[in-house]
Amino acid sequence: MGSTLRYIVGRLALYVLTIYVSATLIFIIPRLVPGDPLTIYYDQLREAGAIRGTAEMIDEYRKMFGLDKDILTQYFSFLYQLIRGELGYSITQFPTKVSDLIMRALPWSIGLLSVTTIISWLLGTLIGAIAGWFRESKASQILATSALFLSTIPYYILAIILIFVFAYTLRLFPASGGHSPGITPGLSFTFIQNVLWHSFLPALSILLSSLTWWLLSMRAMISTIKGEDFVIMAEAKGLQRSKIMWSYAIRNAILPQATGLALSMSRIFAGALITEVIFGYPGLGTLIVTAIRSVDYFLIQGTVLLSIVAVATANLFIELLYPLIDPRIRYRGS
């Protein structure tokens, strides 16, 4: 019991330390970029003729955001707000809160990535397991070669190819956007159908790129497990090959896949950065890129920290649940 408590406390301490260090880096790195975000933003507005800002107005906004204070005071103010669960206001979209912008983009990323991640994991794991069990067959070798070739294509190149073929050549799907202009968002059948129509190409690009990885990794694990003593013993006992594959091989190979799935699900909170930008999809990835382009300190801090906390939390749960999932693993103080 003592070693179990030490294990849990150690993991929780590491979890808190990871978030603290990450939050500190997120605070520091954007401020190393040359230039002042308010000056850059208002210069862009003046060039576009949207505003006639003055230096006094910029100074007032700088005071309002607390950017006139020294870096140490800003840092402690950032930590204090973070502890209270406040992410502040976006500089470029003031007076909108960072949390509001995140909540607008989050459903788009969750809807797109959760479905594609689960489908690609299920298909890749199942097909990879069968391909690994029948590794010597010609069909398995052709499948592995095709998957290996497809995995070498960067997913953003795959996205561009899909846009060219299905959006510009065949004109079956839209090239960008989350929904058509003029459609009122809601739970109506028209809106849901339109969202699915717009999300098909970005979903397909993510699905194809991630499916190959799950397939190849599961195929490799099944191929390795086939040579283990417990599988050979099961074959010697005369058990059916299907029972050996499902009850012995796949059951032992599924744990690393489940770990990978948990980590992939946590990355949903970062959005599919390049894919969302290419397709103009209004998810978290697009929001992060927008924040970086405009050097919006508070929006960068909020979006990137959300991603880090999600991944760290997933890692924490995996480490705490591993001994319960796999009886070969035990909590240890070391």
C-alpha cells in the first residue's frame, strides 16, 4: 500500500510540475518575439484603413492588458489568473475572452478528430491484427506495402491532393470552411448535413494518414507475439487458430494500441493544425495559428496550454491505470 501511495503521489507531483514548467515556457516564448503585439495589430488596422489609432490609445490598451508592467509582475499576474481558471482577453479580438474563443473552436475539433481517431484506430487495429497473423500471405504483404507507401506521404500533401481531386476537379465537396455561408448554426438536419459535407475531406485526409500507422504498428506487434512461448504452447495444445489470434495474440498486443489511442484523443485539444488551416476549418488548430500570426500573447497562452494539459492528463491516467489494465505491471516505489 505504501509503494502504491508513493507511486500515485510521485506521478501527481510530476504532473503538476509539467504543467507549471509548460505554462512558464508558454509565457516566456511569445514575449521573445520582436515587436509589441498591440503596436503590430494597430499598424495593420491603420494600413487597412480600419482605424486611425494614436500612440496614446495604444498606451491605454497596453495598461489595460497589463503589458506596461515589468516582466516579473506580468508573470505572477499570469500565474494568479491561471490558478483562478482565467485566461484573460484576446488582444486582437478584444473584448472577447480567450476562453470564449476556445469554446467556439473546441466543438469543431472534437467533432472532426474524435470520430476520425476512433474510426482509424478501430480499422487500423483490426486490419493490422489480421494482416500480422497471416503475415506470410500475399494479401498481407501487398497491404503492408500499400500502407507503408501511404504513410510516407505527409498528411498535408494528402489534404492538398484531396482538395484538387474532389473539390476542384470533381466538385463533389467544398474546398474550405466549416459550413456554408447563410446557414444558421443549430441542431437542424440541414445544418448537420452541411457540416458533414464540409468536414468530409479534412476527415478523410486525417483518417488515411493515421489509419496506416495503426495498421503497421499492430501488424508488427502481432508478428512479434506469434513467436512468443505462450502462443506456441497454445498451438501445441491444439487450440483453434482463430481463438489463439483473438484470445492470446490480439489481447496481448492491444495494450500499446490502447495507450496510443489515449494519447491521440488527448491531442484533439490541439486541433489538426495544418489540416485545419489548409481546409479553412474553424477548429483549435486554426485558432492557434491565428494567435501565433498576430502574436496574441493571451490567446497563444490559452490555446497551447489547453493542449499541454490535455496530453499531460492523458499520460497521468495511463500511468495510473496501467497496473489495473495489465496484471504484469505493478505499482512500485522506484
